[in-house]
Amino acid sequence: MSEDKATQVYDTVVARNPGETEFHQATKEVLACIPPVLAKHPELAEHKVLERLCEPERQIIFRVPWTDDRGEIQINRGFRVEFNSALGPYKGGLRFHPSVNLGIVKFLGFEQTFKNALTGMPIGGGKGGSDFDPKGRSDDEIMRFCQSFMTELYRHIGEYTDVPAGDIGVGTREIGYLFGQYKRITNRYESGVLTGKGLNWGGALVRTEATGYGAVFFTQEMLRARGDSLDGKTCVVSGSGNVAIFAIEKIRQLGGTVVACSDSGGFVHDPTGIDLDLLKQVKLVERGRMADYAARKPGSVHSTTGRIWDIACQVALPCATQNELDGSDAKTLVDNGVVAVAEGANMPSTPEAVEVFLQAGIAFGPGKAANAGGVATSALEMQQNASRDSWSFEHTETRLGKIMASIHDECLAAAEEYGAPGNYVTGANISGFQRVSQAMVALGLV
Ligand code: NDP
């Protein structure tokens, strides 16, 4: 009966949102875990909680006109999907990447709702972005684009309404231009309206590092639960952006060696360990490519063919983008002796890959649990903004560590309670769902 309900809701999602394959994929995974909860709590079905959860509260699509450095007019499309505000103001990042469309933003907003619930903090779920491609654009072009984007977005956001942050293609530079334009239009220095701000204009220590550090803390917790640790482990981290760089930093601090990372132009295998200072110089300072890193690091090899997941490792952290690790990659990783995989990115493993990891019995941390440290630290930034305070790095990192340990324990406990011991996918989905659905019922039919 409960299975029928979940299938029926999924069929409706597919019919009502044609062509939005990533959104279908994300809802399918969550809905598959929910029947045992509905069986225990039939009132949730009466309140149509599943149907309501799969329909965003609000979807905003807007034109973003701007002028490039040659004086030519460019038109992009902007999105903000305000998915669920049962637990707090909508919260979730903005992504600037040519692949962005409504289905991708909806999948990210849906995931975000459960992730934010898992943190135990008062934040709802939302996501946004644009099909704008920042690659190769000058600072001035980025600024003009961000100003135009905010000229529409500002009317939909606010510290008690909707609080965007960064994601792919949106870092401190972009948040700065967005915040500057918000401040100018509204005539309010409303720090809590955006997170991921610079440290001298309302930002918080550890926010930059938080997603990567958090994913590694989560990995360490999964290994600890199995009497193991990251110390001495060979690791592969895909991507070389915000999440990947700080995952690599924390792995190194905990005694692991990262031998490969990537960007959309290929991957670098560096058997003696990625040189973090060089990586930061190339990626964060020069905004260069992994090929530039390889050209400057003797002994490393840059590949534009093959798969990063062919490199043997004990721990793998996909930290680039959705569906970057498929079933065949997962088999290779398992055959090569991987013991833990944690998703720094959102939904980087295909359903087939997840199945391979679960069948193999390795420790697998799904993104909505493993990468929740970013949004949790954003919520800490909001707390600091609200109290006009700023906390030390050590204090905030300790809080992040505790939050990740608590998410880990909660996932394990929910998985155990619902008959899937050790399955963090089931645990994360059920635990997040319980928290959001209880609030939705309490708030009535809204
Ligand atoms: P960045 O833009 O800083 O870095 C993204 C990295 O992934 C880059 O190395 C990029 O390469 C690579 N990448 C992006 N798209 C593709 C693609 N289609 N194919 C191959 N490589 C690709 O983004 P983040 O590090 O912030 O985000 C990475 C992931 O983590 C995303 O899934 C995001 O949703 C998720 N995440 C981010 C959080 C955050 O706090 N930033 C919080 C939680 C999750 P290139 O430069 O060549 O494009």
C-alpha cells in the first residue's frame, strides 16, 4: 500500500515535469526509501505530504540581460526555485553553468530540502542559478552579469525569506557583486540575505572550507564506525573547485594522500600526492586549469581520456557535478579495493553506481548527508550575522565537526530503525523526510 503510494507520486512527478530527468532521479531515490515510514505514520499520507514535498512552493524564471566587454548584448536565463519553507527560510546555492535548466535547479532544491533538515538547523530548501558560463569572462563581465541577475532576484529574497549562497561557478567574488547590488537596490546592509560572503563584509570563518572539510569529517565518521580511519589511505577526489580543494586539504591533515583530482578538461594523476599549494595557486589565484598544474608539477600526468575512477584508491570523493560516477566506474572502484565513498557533490553517483556500492557493502555517504557541512556553516554565518558577532576558526570548525558527527549518527540510527543497518542512503532520506514532514503537518495545509 505504502509502496503503491510512493510509485503513484513518482509517476505524477514524471508526468507533471516532463524531460526533467535529474529531478525525476532525485525524487525516485527519496520516494523509494519512504514506504516504511508511511506504514508507521499513515497520517502523513492523509496530509498528502509526499505530493506536497515534490511540488516546489514557488518557481521563478527570469531574463538576465547584460552587456559583454565588446558592447554586445547577451541574454541569459535566471532561476530560483523556492522548494520548501517548513523548517525555515529557503536556503541553497546559486549555480552559474551553461548546463543549468529548470530540471537541474529543481533536483538541487529537492535534495537541499532534505539536506537542510538533516543539519537540524532552522533552514528550508531552495536553489537557483543561471545558464550563464563564467569561464573566460572578465571580472567586469562577471560583475555586470551578477548585477543584472540581482536586479530581478532581489525582490524574492531576504534574511527571513530566502537566503542564497554559492555553488558551481559562484564563489566569494560573485557573492560580493550580488550582495553589492542587493544593498544598492534595497538601501539595506542586510548581511543575512546571502551567505558565503567575504570575511571583512559579513562573511564567516570556515564557510569557504566547510563543504569539503565536512565531507571528509563524514568520511572519517563512516570509517570510525568500522574501526578504521583516513590515516595512511590513498584517496581520489574529483573536481578542483571549492569543495574538492578543501576536501583535499582536510584529507591531508588527517593523514591521507590524494593522488588525483580533475576539472572538465581532464584529470591529473600525481602519485606522490597533489601539491595543495600549487593547486590553490593555479585554481584559486590564477583561475587556471588542471593541465596548467600538471605542466608545473614534475611526476604528475594530465589525461583527457579515460576515467579518474580508474586510479586505484581506498577512499573516493566525487566533488565535481551530478552523475559523474556511473555503474562501471563504481565496479572499477570496488574491484580496486575502495572502502569508502562520500559525495562532496550533489548526486554525483548514478543510481547504478549507488547500487554497486551498497551491494559491495562499502561505506557510502550520499551527498545530502556528506556535503551538508556547507549549508550548516552557512546557517552558522546567518547566526553570526543576526547577532553581529564573529566566531573564531577553531570554534566554528569544532561546531562543523560536531554537526557532521551528529548527521552521521542520525543516518545510522534511522537506517537501523527501518531495517537497513549501515545504509546511509536510506538513513539520510528517512531522517530528513521525518523532520520536514512533521513540520509540514504541524503547519497545516499551506
Ligand atoms: P566549483 O565551481 O568551485 O567547482 C566545480 C568543479 O567541478 C570544477 O573543478 C569544475 O571544472 C568541475 N565540474 C563542474 N561541472 C563539471 C562537468 N559537467 N564535468 C566535469 N567537471 C565539472 O563548484 P563547487 O566546488 O562549489 O561545487 C561542486 C559540487 O559540490 C556541486 O555538485 C555542488 O552542487 C556541490 N556542493 C557545493 C557546495 C558549496 O558549498 N560550494 C555545498 C554542497 C554541495 P571546470 O572548472 O572545468 O568547470
